[in-house]
Amino acid sequence: MDTAITLKTLIARPITPEGFAPFGQVIFPSPDGQAFGANDAQLVLDAGTPRFYIMTLTHRGQRFRTITRHRRCTQCLGALGGKDWWLAVAPPGPAATPDPATIQAFHIPGHCFVNLAVGTWHAGPYFGHDQVHFYNLELSDTNMTDHQTCHLAQTFGLEFAITPAP
């Protein structure tokens, strides 16, 4: 028997350090030579070998039915070429699934990156461009051994659509 799926729209609000704090950090450019501090990425990559790579993504739309988290490491994502993008997130926690009411979307400009806190649920990156190259910092085996996915459509009967803020 098919279950009806409810579509929920998320307005992608502009990312700020304060607004994104429950999910991780926003890292903006800083002057060269500045000492390490709280505005730098607070990385947790001690559970394995770090992997830093560039992934090429093509336009995948702006809807999602799954959301994922990594419980052993932080994950840094940023777009190359100054391209803006969107990310949906829900706060980390001990529950096996996120609370759908806590899922939010952010608009991330191309001059910064995000450092997702350990356990932060995330869907994306999404974008309006045909193709974007993203750099990604996580563990070398994150997608094999630390990739917990919640199927929102199956579990909650929900699909989400990210819409840019007006």
C-alpha cells in the first residue's frame, strides 16, 4: 500500500554563525598569519585517516527524502568558484532519527564553508547552477562506516523542498 507523501517547503535563510551554531560552524575568510582560534574550523578527525577531496556535483534539484549524519567526525563542505549553494540540516542528538520539525535550510555564499558538527543531520549540497565543484573534508571511510541515513519519506511520510529566500 502506498503512503501519501507530504511536501514541506524550507526557505533557505542566509547563513550566519549564530543561526548555524546548533549544526556546526560557518568559516569565513580571515587574514593570513592570524593565530588559530574559535573562528577556525574545530575539526574532529581523530577516528581515522582524514580525506580532503574535490567532488563534482551536477544539478540534482532541490528536493530530498533522505537525510544523513556522521557520528565519528566533523565534515567540512565548501563550493569552489564562488558559487552559492543550499544545505538542509537538523541538530545532532542521540535519537535514531531527526525530528522533522527541526530541519532547516541555509543559503551558503561561495566565499565561506561550513564545518558540520559531529552527528549533524544534513541533506545536500543543493544549488541552482548546472554544476559545482565542492571540497569535502571528512574521514577516508566516512561514507562506508559512518553514514547513517534516515528515509524521511518512509519514516515520516515527508519530502522536503528547499526554496531560496525572496
